[in-house]
Amino acid sequence: MLGAVALSPVFARAGTFTPARQGLSSVLVLGDSMALCGFGSRLDGKLRAWGVPLVNTYMACGTHPLSWTALKAYAKAQSLCGYWSIETGEAGPVSFQDTYGMRRGHRPSRYDVPKIEQLLPELRPEVLVVQLGSNLFDLLKGREKSRNGAVLEPFIRPFLAKVAEGAAPVRRIYWVAPPVSGAIPASAQDLLVERLEMCAGPGMRVIDSRQLIEYPYRNLQPDQQHFFGPDMELWADRVFDIIKDDLGHTPPAPEVPLVASGVDPGEPRIAGDAPVLVAQCSLEKMSVPFRHEEIAPYHESLVAFVYRVQRVLKGEFRGTHLVVLHAAHIGGKRQSMHRFQLGQNRIMRLMPVDRTPWATLKAKDDPRFLELERFIREEDHRKLASNP
């Protein structure tokens, strides 16, 4: 299996390879909010200028790989914080954009996330470029998870399986892992790249973007992750150079496995199937929720509180403390925290947060408690579920 594409001192040479000479006719690009910051449109333009006849690019804020599938719990996934599509029409590219920054005070509408099960047979791409992963890092918080990339696999392999089992002729996947983020430990990014490589078959290349551009970036946003302008364009240009050079040396071939062999972990268990813990707990530590501007362009966030477990009424829990993630923002509205007081006792019905679709929501944590097991209250799960 080929590993992550490394950056050499000299970037991919220009070469004389063209899509026409390779018989390459269609490329599909999928991306999250990082793509919305300019990466997606820049890469789309580079592919078209190179001569790819059919390029279709879809970018949806707040998404992870399963958001783009019709699997259980994600079939109705929507993007609430920005959407952009660039499709190939009869007269050229047709762009639809609804994102923050288009005009002062503008807030994007809701959009259904396109599904890979529909895109592949309709567009028949031979090359798939996936820029996803930033919204998976919260899965690595909690005891054992910070060192265990296996929790990522149920969010990656089912997506790849959908691509591999489709009738469409996808022959090469390029998975563009996120660049450096000031809010994410290097160890977490290492685990993501490592797990992507473990899931990849010979027909998939993992591009480690941390090797392509230097942090901190120009026009870096308050979340220490999103950025705009020249560095974003440089990132897209260097990803394109790697793809162009790789395709020039090894054109896509049929019947090359896209996914590594191994046990399919299946999609993550979701609420209803997830085990419930009922416990009486005392609140000992309270994190300060994100400010609204800190979560932009997202509309939802969680805040982590540390509780001492006094007694377990249902289920199993062997520790003395746990973290409960409470809804702090829903639909862009700040949720009241006044009812939470230090020393307060309460009985809560809790679900492991990594067994729910809310595992990838932006969460405000205290770094001292990232090793504790993390849960979400059933009532907060219902609040979030009622605001799809």
C-alpha cells in the first residue's frame, strides 16, 4: 500500500501529461468548510485549466465522510453554515454559492449534503478528490481515544466502501488530509493520516497537507484553523501539482483496489442503539462555552463539564469522574447555562458521545480533562436532533 504523499524540496514537475493523453474525462471533488475558504474553487479551476472535460466540485460546511452517504442517521444530513457547488454545464462551469462573507451580515441557508451513492452513477468520475477530516478530531478526545485512531475508522471505511462498491468507474482516490491547525494536537493529526493510510488500497493516495504549507497562515481566523487568501491558494496549487504528477506517472487503472482489505467496522452506532448510562453525578468543573464568533462558520457547539460519579443507577461505569458535553449553541442560539452550578447534584441519562452523530460537533474542553470518558445527555441529543 502506498502511504501519504510526501513533499519533496522541489514540487511536482510540470511534465507534458494531459488528461486527454491519459483518457481522463471526469473528476469529482468533495470538501468541507476548509474547501469553502477557497481551496475547492481554486482546485476546481486548476483541474479545468489542465483540460479535464468534466469537473464537479461540492463543498458543505460541517461535514465528515459519512455526511456524504445515505447511511443510517446521515441520509438527511444538512449543511447549516455554507454550501458551494461548481458543476460542469453545457456552456462551462455553473457555480452556486451560499457562504458567509458574500455580503455583510449574510447567513447561509440549509442545504442537503449530496450523497456519494447518487453522485457516482450520475457523474461517473474516474478520479475522486476528498478534502475531509477536520470535523473528525473531536473523536480523539477522551480516555484511550487520544492515542487510538481506531475510533476514526467507522467514519472513514464505510464511505470508502460506498465508493468502491459503486458501479461508477472510480479508479483513483486522493484524500487530502487537513493542514496544521493551532487548535488540534499534532498527535491527533498523525492518527488521522495514519488511519487513512491503513484504510487505503493501492488505488488511493493520502496527501498530508501539513507538509505543503507553513503554519501560521496569512488571514488565519480566530478558530486557528480556517484561513483565506494566498496561503489557501498555495495549498490548493500544491495539492493539484501532486495529483497531476501522480496521474502522469501512474494513470488510473481499472480493477485496482481503492480500500485496504480487512474487517469492515461498519458505521458508528447511533442513538437508539447506543448503551445508556444513568448516573447520579455532582458537577465539579465547568468549562467556559465558546463565544458565537469562535464557532463561526458553525451554528452548533458543545461545552464540557466534569462530574464526579456518585452512584450508577443503570449501565456500567468504573471511573470516578466523567465529562458531559452539554449543548451550548443550537441553530446559532446560545443555550442558557444558568441552571448549572458547581456542587449541584443531578441524575442524568447519558450516551457515549462517540456513538452519536454529534461526536464531530465543535466542543469547548478543558485540556486537563481530555482523558476522561465523554458523554452527552439524551435530552441534548434530542434538542440537536430536532434541529437537523
